[in-house]
Amino acid sequence: MDGQIDPSEMLRVFGEASSKKDGGAGAPVSEPLAPPNAPGEPPSSEAALSAEIKALRAALVAKDELLAAKDRHIEDMSLSLRLLAAPISQPQPPSQARKRNQTFWQRIFGKTEKTQ
């Protein structure tokens, strides 16, 4: 906030200062740390593993959806086969057809029409 750099942040980014071993003036030597997964560098093993886990989870979800679709298709086919195998309704015998042609009172009193 005030333009000052926090020493803990300096240590986190650049590491601890060390002196030169060749008798120099004791200037600190540090190597800047590269950010993780910088462009041009291979991804870290942790990032690669997490990406693989995400891909495997996505594949598992896709497989579950395919299995559910297959089960629904099998159920639909089973229903279709049951409907095809159901007995076909037979036409009604002539006696029932004749009863339909009779009036209400003829059916109650049992009288049938006489053919001439």
C-alpha cells in the first residue's frame, strides 16, 4: 500500500539470499522462481494428474449416460415385443353382433327379430 515490499513476499518469490563462495563482496545471489506451468515448459506432474482425473471423470459420466440410454432402448424394445406378441382380438361371434342390432327392450325380454 505504501510502496514498500514485504520481506516475506521477497523470500517467497526469490528465496533466501546467499553469498558468493568465490570471495566476492557478499552480494546476494538468488534465482527467480518460474511460475508453475509457464509457457514452453511441460506441465507439472500434479497438474497433469488432475487433468487426467478430470478427463477420466468426464469419460465415466459419458459412459453412464450411454448405459442409461441403452437400458431405455432395451425397455422400449421389450415393450414393443410384448405388444407384438399379444393375442390379436378376434372378431365377435355372430350372436354378439346380433345383440347389438337389437333394441334395448328386445335384449331385456329376449325377443329376437324374425326373418321372413
